[in-house]
Amino acid sequence: TAVVAAVMPALEDTLSSAPFEAEVEDEAFFDEIAESRLAGAGFDAAWSAAADGDFRFLGLFLRLGRSLESRDSAGRTLLMAAAGGGQQVMLAFLLQIGADQTLEDDDGFTALHHAVSAGSYEVTATLLRHGADAAHAASDGPTPKELAAEAAAADRHADARRIAELFIAGPGGSSV
């Protein structure tokens, strides 16, 4: 996507920098950084990095051979964390490198559910453009489209109505 293309040169510079290469070879250093990220976060460091848009840490995570589809204690993937954190560039990057947006967390929520719940218009639109299933029902729960309608009716967040409109008109103007 255009967003990822715009940040790729800077991202590649960050991921290929000499100090970064040295750090990647040291598993203990990675664990030390992970522990420092965890302090007070309440969940795993890689998911915190995805939710915060921290490419440097996520790059370390992936370069050390960790799976793109790794899950946290609630079954959330890195893509779900980026979606829930409203991290448009991180989400686009994860999609580009092959993250699976059809996976569900322990509650049956997909990345699209997380984006809608977080009130992230851009992330929701990106996921819909990439073919996310607006009608995917969570385990004993709503579809992303239903979540969007509920949020708009309750005026839950600033973009609630705009997000609901995405499900009516679609990200490119077609009905979802």
C-alpha cells in the first residue's frame, strides 16, 4: 500500500542499522528489552510493540524467528494488537508481510472487530479494503458491522458514525 511504501525506506534503515544487527544476535539483550517493555504493560511485549507502532522492537521479535502469528495470553495476534491500537502503518506493514486477518482471538474476535472496537477509522477502512469479513460473528458475540452500528448509535467515540458508514458504503464506495 502507499502508506507502507512511504515508510519502508525508513523502516529498512532502522531494521538494518549496525547496532540493530548486533542486538539481534544477542537473545539475552532481546529478553532484557522485552522485560523493560513489559514493566507495567500487563501483556506481552511484542503485542505492546504492535499496539504502540514500535517497529524497532517488532523487528527484533521477527528477526529472532518469532512467528508473525504468535498470540498473547488472550489469543490475540500482532495484527489484532495493531488494529486495537489504531496503528495504521504497523497494520499495513503486518498485512504486507503476510499477517492473517482471518484469525480469531479467544473470544472469536478478528482484527476487524478490534479496529472497530477501538474506533479506528483508518485501520477499519484498511482491513475492509484488504477483504476483512464484516459479517464474521464472534463466539456468542457481534459481527464487526454490528459493533460499528452499536458504537454509532451510542456515539461511543469520535469516528463511530464514519466507521459505521464504511459498512454501508464500503471503503471504496461499495456496500459491505
